[in-house]
Amino acid sequence: MSSDELFRGRCFCKAIRFEINAPILSCVNCHCESCRRQCSAPVTTYIGVPDAQWRWKGDVPQIYHSSPGVERTFCSSCGTPISFRSNSMSGVMLFYAAAMEAPEKFEPELHVAYEEKLCWLNVGDNLPKRNGPEYL
């Protein structure tokens, strides 16, 4: 991934679009219940991007405050989850890799909140596994 690369993402209905300038901070698989519930998936993958390196294009997503200090964005038209932000990781937006136009360009480096992993999910990779949501 070159440092001058531009990445694009969007919601399902294409009303919300965003752009990210490389480099990203990291790409992780999250097993926490909150991310799983927001995305209706057994695990979610997100990329961390410093605030100065991304921008909304098109409509701005709706914000849901899911817990103290945490906001999650989604499209009010189609419901696509887009991102989340935590006060504990200030200055960083975490975008769901599945919302990217080329999600295959983002390979996870780490599992976080591993203690919340669903018991039937078999993780066969050799990535490091951390308890808790922090990755920076």
C-alpha cells in the first residue's frame, strides 16, 4: 500500500460515500458484541484512519451513540454500518472494511476483543489475539 493511495468506500445505496488517504493505522478483526450486533455478523473487520486522512462525500451518515464515549455511523436510507469512533482512541475513525470499494486491499493484522469471540467461530489464522477493544 503506497502512502499516496486513495481508497473509497460507500453504503449499499451509494448515498454515503467516503474517501481515505493512505496510509491507514491498522486493520483488525473485532469480536466484541457491540460490533457484532451493529453489523449482524460473527466478527467485523475495520481499518483505523487518522481524522486528517478521511472525508465524507455525498450524504453524511446518521450517528448512534451505542455506549458512553462511542458513536457508530450508518446510512439512514439503507442501514449500512459505516464506521465507529471511541473517545479512548481520539483522533481516529474506524471504518468497516466491508464498506470499502476494494475490501481485499485491507488484510487484518490482529484480533481484538477476542474474549468475546463466539464459541462456534473457529479462527484458524496465526494473527495475534488481544482481549479488549484497544489496538493502538
